[in-house]
Amino acid sequence: MLSRGAFSVCNAITDHNNQAAGASSLIGQCHPRFFNFANQQGRNLGLPSSGTAHKWPVLAVATGEPNTKQAGFEPSLADRLRLGSLTEDGLSYKEKFIVRCYEVGINKTATVETIANLLQEVGCNHAQSVGFSTDGFATTLTMRKMHLIWVTARMHIEIYKYPAWSDVVEIETWCQSEGRIGTRRDWILKDYANGEVIGRATSKWVMMNQDTRRLQKVTDEVRDEYLVFCPTKLRLAFPEENNASLKKIAKLEDPAQYSKVGLVPRRADLDMNQHVNNVTYIGWVLESMPQEVLDDYELESITLDYRRECQHNDVVDSLTSPELEEDAAIKATNGSPTSKQDGGESCQFLHLLRLSGDGLEINRGRTEWRKKGAKR
């Protein structure tokens, strides 16, 4: 699943018993909101309530482990070189990325997998910038005590213009509460050269007990730990009514029109917790797309609903069928660039990833495609 943390965007259920002892320390560009939160949590974080932290040892927020640096928060080399920081109000995070040659595909532009990886990266860096996720995952101290984890429920990405090699992309991200058992993370992607919005994304998460694997409500204590870093007013990457990120995905029934069976995770597909990274799921979904569509169309949006995790020894089948036109109509409002049925300029497909052996559903998906070179 594309992240198991509301603040980070790393994959798979976190194995909290196998964290590296040398987890990275809190970074040096913390916003004043972090210090205010730290003062409120004084005993838990090992910070003096007076806020004079410059000579005191601290504990990492996510792990509770002693920090290797003093509370002066000296930035690391990576922090100084990274082209990202919290925004002025401390409620979102922006970072710039240069598209590398190995991140582009046959169309000479960044692939959707590249985009998804950048979303993961900026989410993880946001988590670190507010003092969470020193172990790479956005669990708060209370969550760790209660053996709670974030589980991705849905991911929706729309790309209006793919960046090319050497283009600079700026990504902004932020988190907000989503009901009593969940939270959400949104992203906006811009062409840094001209400020044009070239993509948007949103994700939803639920909280799960790591031991029982049952969903659990987000407690007020946990909510208070992360909401201090979230916008107080609702801010959505997709504010349009009836936008595609809200559309329910119908289950694809057999027989599917296209399929690719026997997909096996490579070692390179596994993350630090020995689970399949969710960007791999995107690749698996696209494996069963018909070649004639890939030749004439480019992916405009992808939505994935996550049902279960995939292990390194699982075998996966990828199924794809065109979505019926009467089920695919999307109502675009407020100038949304979301695709519509328009005489062959776009097409939609339903997808299903399942375990080969017992047919259990891993995730279901929906993609929209536009004609290459079509105006958008």
C-alpha cells in the first residue's frame, strides 16, 4: 500500500519491532510549531517546558529514542542540500525535484511511477520536517505505545502534463483529519519554471491496530499530536463537486478482457519492511493494459483502492477491462481538468489485482487515458 503513515508516504504495514537502531535524528529546519508542540509534550520529548532547548538532549518524536544531536537542531548534509522546506505558516511542505534521465519512459517524459515515487518522497520529508518519522514512518509516540499504524485506503493521482527530463517540479503537500478513523494527505504538482499546475493527488488512510489488524478510531490524544501541523480550515487538492477522486470503483468481474497473470515481486520491489512497495502495484495494474491503448493514449488519472497487502512470495494476477460508458461519466465542475467522455479523446478502464492462488482481492483500480497530444 502506498504508505502506511499519514504524514509519510512509505509503503506497507510497519514492523515496529525491526526499526534500525541508528534511525536518523530530527532535522534542522523544524518550524516553530514543532517547538510549541514539543514544549506541550515536555516530559515525553525530553524538552524543558520553558522552550530553551538549545542545550538540552532530546528524544525523537516518533521513536522516543535519544537524539544524537543537541536540541539546537543542526541541519544534516541532506537537509542543507534538499530543495524543500515547510511553508511560512508551517502547515504544508514544498519541495523541488529535477526529473532525471532514468525517470522518463518511452514518451520521453516522467512515468506515473516516477510521479508516485516523488509523492512518497515529499510526504516522508514533510514528516521529518515536523519532527515525526525519524524511523521513516509517521507514527506518533502515542501510536507506538498503542501499537497503532496508518493503512492506506485509497490513492488518486491526476496528471495534466508530464514533466520531461531536466524539468523542475515543485510539489506541495499537507495532511488533514478525515473522520473518526482516518486522515488524508493531498498534493499539488507544479512546473517550477512557470507555476503551472501539472498534477494533483489525494490519499485516504485509516488507523489500524498492528496486533489485531482491526480498524480503530483515531483517539483525541493521537489527533492532538498531528493536527497541530495541519491546516485548520479544510483544504482539498480536489475541491470540485463530484470529482474523480470521489468516484466509487466497481469490482471487475471475470472474465476480464485483458490479463497478465503470474506476476511475482522482485527483491527490488520490496521496501524496508519486506512488503511490496505500492508503486509496484501501479506497474502491475498497467501490465495488463492493451498495447494499442499505450501506443495512442497517455495516462491522465489513476485511482487505487487498497484491500490487502502483498508479500514477497505472493503471485499476482492483473486484470483489466474497459469501463462501460454509462458507468464512466464524470461530472466536471468549477473548471476541473478531469477527463470526460468526448468522442474518443479519452477512455476509461477498470482494474483488479488479485492473488493467483485463492483469488483474494489485493486492490481494485480505475484509470483514465487521453489521446496523446490532446488538449487538456
